[in-house]
Amino acid sequence: MKIQRMSQVAALALVGSLSLAACGSDSNSTSDSSSGSASGSSSASGSESAAGGGEDCGKVAIKAEGSSAQKNAIEEAISSYGDKCADAQVDYNPTGSGAGIKQFIAGQVDFAGSDSALKTEPKDGKIEADEAKKFCGSEAWNIPMVTGPIAIAYNVKGVDKLVLTPEVAAKIFKGQITKWNDPAIAKINSGATLPASDIKVFFRSDESGTTENFTNYLNKAASAVWTDEKSKSWKGKGEGKEKSAGVAEATKSTDGGITYVELSYAKDNGLAMAQIDNGGGAVELTSESVGKAVAGAKQTGEGNNLALKLDYTTKEAGTYPILLVTYEIVCSKGKDAEKQAAIKAFLKHFASDDVQKGLEEIGYAPLPDEVKTKVNTAIDAIS
Amino acid sequence: MSTLDTAGGASAATTRSEYASGDLGGKSAGREIKNQIARIVVWGCFLIACVPLVWILGSALVKGGHMLLSPDWWSHSQAGITARRVGGGAVHAIQGSLIQALVTALISVPIGVMTAVYLVEYGRGKLARAVSFMVDILTGVPSIVAALFVYAVWVTTFGFQRVAFAVCLALMLLMVPTIVRSTEEMLKLVPNELREASYALGVPKWKTIFKIVLPTAFSGIVTGILLGLARVMGETAPLLILGPYTKNIATNLFSGNMATLPTMIDRDRTEALQPAIDRVWGAALTLILIILILNLLGRLVAHFSKVRN
């Protein structure tokens, strides 16, 4: 009968899909060497304790959601965590900081990643920090984990060192300064031979957190010139290019080009990066100068709640001011002890020297030591 | 398919008219011009309709084809693979998509088929009209609305986690009406003489339906189910809202995240790094292939077994 033939086909399909399922493997740790340049760090740190596990590893799967700015960093950390603890599983969905906090408060995820700390002032009649507290049954902590510096990258023949003040940078990106040998640039770059060529500004044509942070900096540090509030879409002048890769590529191939881009892209494309002079002398973008900005940030939370307030207008010498800090938001005391232990184990791994150092290769800056000590104290206090 | 048929029909019509004109000798220049214009328009429309199809298939093949050739693609998950690392596979997403489609089908098929049986065999009066009307409305519900409805019930009201089963519930809302409609059409095609012959032999109504009506329309019903399944597998909104992505293989419908092909595409779609871009195209091509196979299967079943008269 026809039905029998149908059920045979159905059975075949079922067996097929089941066998596909049976063959599937989560183990990718051995096949990671093929990408060359940037993959080294994770596998190296993983192999030392590959057989280990034990109390450093979580026993239950944890779910997290939030900021896309820390996506690459946390993926790297998850990857090396997976090498260390074969059974531990961490899922991170980069849906954006706002979504992450909402899902955390709603109890849908175990911790949230966010570019800004939980707000303590009311917004729409609700205070994020209080809402989170209500869900946790204890205080929710903001733990800074990743810092992402933004470089002002440029391509001008014969100019290896370029210093910009916030005002001049804002004017360039606003289109008020159009020539490289403009007196305003020449004044702060005495000794450099600036060509008379046009400045070609490239900006991100897609909505981007980088744009948001960069415009936030311009707005705070050069409020007289850059009057627009921070926004994900570009309000300045120039030519739009898709994604970080696009602006970096365009700057690289255009003499006289300038753009703002994450550190990793500037490095990968071999672009020169401008030094920033906020008033305390020109500062190069290095992990130290970025770390100094993080270390110099004011802690607005109490105790182990490490919410930081970055000072974009800092005049402290040797501090690079254009960066963002992203947090992991966790319950200080959770209802599920096993889950809290798993979160603790993962964050401990994330904050470890190996992982933080590896982040440097992919364009983040490691946490400075003072902050790292505080972060570790906070993680230890999670229960 | 239908575009193809139209174009084929049109060209056949043209050859016939040319043939006829040759026989009768001479035809007005006006009609000749109109004929040419019509031919160009029809062919033009056909080609325009083909452009996006060929374009999508072509670019997915060119950009993602090489991913599917690697055996890892079909045997490994993305666990531990970051956007800048080459390697890993899509087995977690393929499996997740298949599991969710299967569970959705297991729930929707009995409901859908039974509803159709009721509408065709039993339904008279107000209730039947109400059911029919509701099915019509459900057919028109956008997937995002179904997803948000399930979110409101499952997460907001009951306070459950976002899990694969919630996705299945939302997909079910989309699949049931399509199954009801297609099954209804198939059951209506079953000749009444068959039912009457069965009754004449003293077979009760329920037995007639199960032994005579449903088997007769079986292939048509299967086709409808397969097409409904293909539609549901390509659905994205419920997955984005109710099914967070994971890079690990997951089989638990009621706890934890489960990956699917659409969420795998969504995950890396904004990424600028080449390995991630390759994976996005690979996943897109895999999804297209799976849906294509389901569609072809549906048509094959329909082709080889028509409702017997």
C-alpha cells in the first residue's frame, strides 16, 4: 500500500537525521591552527590545563546576552574556556546592551554584557539597578571586563606622527578643516611637513557602536565644535563606508584619508594612528595609555559594584581618552548556587592574565592591574 | 514554476499563430506588431522574475559553496570557533532546524489534518463557518505576531525561559493553517462515490474516513505537509525572538539554547572578518538547499501519486 511506502520514506528520513545528530561533534579544539595570524593565544592558554577541569570549571551551561562591542572578546574567552573545560558551555548572544539588560532583568539570561553600567537614575519610571536587584534578590554588580580603544587612523605620505586635539579632530570630522596643511593642524604639529592635499574623511555608513562612542567623545571633549549628542549613525562629513573593514580599507588606499576605527583594524591594515592631546600632552594609543584611562576612571558604584565613569576630557599625562569599557552584569548572590559557581568560573577565566593578554591581539586593551585586582575581588565575592 | 508555464504557453501560442498565418497567407501588420510586443513583454517579465532567483542562488553558491564541501561542515558544531578562526561546521544549526521542524510537524499535522477532516466531513452550520473563518485569519497572521504572542504567553505570563519548544509553538501557529487549507482541498477532491460505496457496505463513518478518504488523499496531504514544513523552516522571526543562538550542539527542547540555521546566519551577518562571512553564506546555502529538497520532495510526491478517481 501507498501508506507503507510513505512510512518507509519517513522512517528513512528520521534515521537519517538521527544519524546526522549522532555524528555531530562539538570538539573543534584540534582544528584551530588554520587561521594563522590571530588565533594563537587561545589555543596556547588552553593546552596547559586541557586535562584539568575540576573546580575551575562550571558544571552547568550559562546563557548571556548583550553588547556587541565585546562580542569578539567574549567569544575568544569562551573559546579558550571551552578548551580548558570540555563540558562547560557558555552562550553569548550579541543583541545589544539594552536588550541584554532587559533579558537579564526578565530572568532570561544568567548575566548581561553592557557598554554602560546599570542606570541608577529613573528612566521611564524604572531604575535599572533596582529592577536587577529585584530579580537577583541581591545587588547586581557591574564588572568591567573589556576595554575597547578607538583609533583615529590616517594615511598621509611623509607624516609618521600626527597630533590632534579634540577641537581639531572635531573640526576635521565636521568638515570645517579641509586641508592637511591647515594652520590649526600645523600649529600642533610643528616640525611635520604637511602636504597641501585635501583631507578625505571616511565614516561608518552602517549604524555602529564605534560611531556612538567616538561621537560621544567628540561631544564631551570638544563640545563647542561637536554639538550633536552621541549617536549610532554619523552626523559629520565625509564618505561612508560599510563596516570597520570598509573604512580601514578606504583609508589605506586613499592618500589623505582619515577615519575612526577600532584598534585592531588600524593595526591589521598597518595604518598610522594619531596621537591625542587632550591638554596634557600628546598621547599615543598603546595598551598602557588606554589602561591608564581605565585606571583613572572614577568608580561610581560602591564596594564590589565596579561601575566606572570615564573622563573623556582628562588632562592626565599619558592617558588615551577615546575608548569604551564594557561590563558583565551579574547577580552578587544568586538563587541557583551551581549556576553562580559556573558564572564565577567563567568570569574568573575571562579576567585571567592569559585571556586578557590575548585580547590585545584582537584590538582590545587588557584591564590595568589595579582594576583587575578589584575585578578579581568582586568575582571572588560572587556567591 | 508558474512563470515558466506562462512563458512556455505564450511561446507555444506564438508558434501556433505563426503557423496559422502561414497557412492563410497575409495578416495585418498591426496584429503582427501587437504579437511581437506581447511576446517581448511576457518574455521580459519571465526574465525579470528569474533575475532575483538566479542571483540569490548564484551568489550563495559562489560565496558559500566551498564551505559545504568540507566534511567538517556536516559533522562539527561551532563550539569554540570565533569569528576570526576558520573551521567548525553547521551541524548544530542543521540539527536544531530539523529537530524544531520535526517537533512542529508532530504537533501541527494531527491538529491540522483533524481540523480539515472536521471541516470537510462533519462541519455544518455556524461552528464550521467559525472554524473556517479562524483558519483564514490564522493564515494571514505575520510570523512576527505569532512569535510575539508566544513570547507574551510563554515568557511574560508564565515566566518560562526562551527555549526551543516555545519556537515550535510559534511555528505551529504558522503551520497549522497551511496544513488545514491544503488537506481540506485534497479531501474535497475525494469523489463522493467512494464514501457512498463504503457506507453501502455498512462501514461506519469514522472508519470510512480513516480507511477510504484519508488514504485516497494521502499523497496530496503529504505534499501539503512538506510544503508547510518548507515554509516553516525558512521562518526567522520566531527564532530571533524565542530561540537564542548557541554554538554547541543542543538536543534539549525544554532547557538551554538551541541553534538553527537562520539564527546562525543572523549571528555573524554583521561581521567583517572573512571566516565569519564564509560561514554566513555557507549557512544560507545550506538552508536554501534543505528547503529546496523539501519543496522538491513535496512536488515529487504530488507528481507520482495523484488523487485516484
